[in-house]
Amino acid sequence: MSLNYNKLWKLLIDKNLNRTELKEKVGISFNVLARMGKNEPVSLESLEKICIFLKCNIGEVVDFSFKDSIEKSPKQFNSIELFAGAGGLALGLEKAGFSSLGLIEIDKDASQTLRKNRPQWRVINDDIANISSQDLLSYFSLKKGELDLLSGGAPCQSFSYAGKRLGLEDARGTLFYHYAKFLEQLQPKMFLFENVRGLLTHDHGKTYKTITDIFQSTGYTIFKQVLNAWDYGVAQKRERLITIGIRKDLASNISFSFPKPHDYKPVLRDVLTDCPVSEGTQYSAHKKAIFELVPPGGYWRDIPEDIAKEYMKSCWEMEGGRTGILRRLSMDEPSLTVLTSPSQKQTDRCHPLEARPFTVRENARCQSFPDEWKFTGSVLSQYKQVGNAVPVNLAYEIAVKIKETLEQL
């Protein structure tokens, strides 16, 4: 059976309503709205609420179609993830249908988060250098070329040998070197390498060129694109450089395309209004009093100059807009990039309705983590885990396109 909600979207247009208004008036969650946006099933209770509000029947909001032939069982694909963090990328892959053979993460708290939420996953809490030096085929009980997907994103570092065309040796001494070692040994059908957009220009572009040269020399055709999480069901402006590789012996038979942006872009109102209560830090009394002067969507320029100048101190003389200082977000905009620390002077993200930083759970909502995903460790460690993660919904959209590519084999 397949279904779509095109009738519902047309009905909203006819009634001069948008999706956010529907969510708020009906009392459905953003996750339900997002599933409908992707033509996925939702509960009958949610559909009934919508129909009661719009005064229509279910047949007027959703189309069902049944296939006469019995569908084949979907192919199963496996993955190994490096630098797994707290699971944002892994969750997206799981949701798309990938089965994890192992996740490597050096941080103890992040590893414990993975184990707490997915006891069945093989979580390897170790330095990746200790793993990449082993016989990886034996370690993961694989044959060369059998792995479907290698995923992860090494922190950005300069390469001392960059440009000397030493192949894999160009990356020795960096964390990326170990990613490349996995790629070289396992020869997966595809790989996913995610990183910050700044990698494109890091060290005048030499760093990324060295990385792509190594990918190609290791036997892969690459595709790259900068994706903004806000385009893919994430209430956050967060740009990531996504590099996809297809093993060259397969590249002539299959094709890959990046996901298309969604029509609807969520804002903070979609994710904060029903967010569960959780731990979080607070501003000092002095800073809180100043933030109470800043209107939603405003920053330091929106308060009296003498107060701003006293707060900013040496930053007052800096050039540029300094728009991150005393920045208070609005419910009608997406979050700025979620960071690993809840409160720093030049990168403030104050809650729209209260003079405080976002809680851990609110940041997790902005990263599209499901509410049932629990983080372990201290509050500051949890903030760090959430801030370092790949947004789950972005990871899912990319994973779906990778799966579609693998299904062509």
C-alpha cells in the first residue's frame, strides 16, 4: 500500500491555512507533520483530529493505493560508522533501513549514550587509531568489498604533506587518515563523509583537495554538495559538506543524486512549543537582566547603547556586525547552528520566550533527535554530544538516497 497527502495540502490552500497553523490548531506533533510531508503513514487518531478540524472525511485528505502484486522483501544493507558521536547520523541510517555492524567513538559519554539507547548495537569505545591498525576484515567478519556503506566525518585538520601526492601518506598524522585506512581495507560499495562547510576552504582548499585525491586513489568516484539541514525537516540553519563515494567498479552501473529540499521549512515554533522538560544551564542574574531587554529576533543593537557597550567590553571595538552577541532567537525563525556550549558571549542563542539558554532537550529538538533518545553524562557533556551531532532528519534524507543507489545493484 502507498499513500499521499496531496489532497490535504490542497485543502489547506483552499482554506487559507499553512502547515504550522494546522499543527497548532489540531494538536499534532511536528514529527507527525514531517511524516505526512514525506507521504509516510501516521496514526488514525492524528488523521481523525485533522478531519474533525477541517470538517471532512479521511478520503478528502489522504489517497490510498494498493498494489496487486506481492512486493519483494526489501534488500538489507549494512554499515560501519566512524566518529559516531551520540548517534545523529546512525539514527538517520537506521531509519532509512541500514543495519549497523559497528560504531567507533572515543568519547565515553557519547559511547554510553549509544549503548543506552541501542543495546543491540556494537559500540566500540576506543581510539580509532587502535582499530584502524588491525585486520579490519577479520575484526568485522567481512570479505573485501562486502560492506555496503562506511560513514562518518573526521574532524578537520591541516595536512603537513598536502599537495605532495603521496597518496594515503598525505593524510598521515590526521584523524582522516584512519577513515581512509578503513576505506582502503574494507572497500565498501559506498561511503558517506560529512564535515563542516569550512572544509572546502580550509588551508586555501588544500585540505579538501587532498581528501578527495585520496578518495579517488583509493578507488572511488565522488559526489559532493553543501546541504542545509533547514531544507530537510530540521528547525535549524546548519550547513554540512556531504561527500559521497561509489566504488569505481560499480559507478558505471549505478547513479547517485542528493536529496531535494522540502517545500516546508520548520521554525522554532514547530519544535519548542511541546518540548519535554529537561536539564539545562542558566545565565547569571546580570546576563539574564540584559537579555530580558532584547526582543525575540534581536541582538545587542536592540538595547540601549550604554548597556550593550558595558556588556560587550573589548568586543565593542571589533569590526563586523557581531550579530551573535546577545542574540535572542524568534519562534518564527529556525535556530542558528546548535553549538557544543550553551552560552558563549560571541555565539549566544537565547530562548525566544525566556531569558535563558536552550535546554539539552530543546537543542536535541533543533537537531531533530527523537524525544525518546536519552543522553548520558554531565549536562555540559550532553550539550556537547547534541551540538556535535549530525541532524537526524538530514542524515535520514541522505541515507535514503544512498539506499536508493545501492538498490540499483
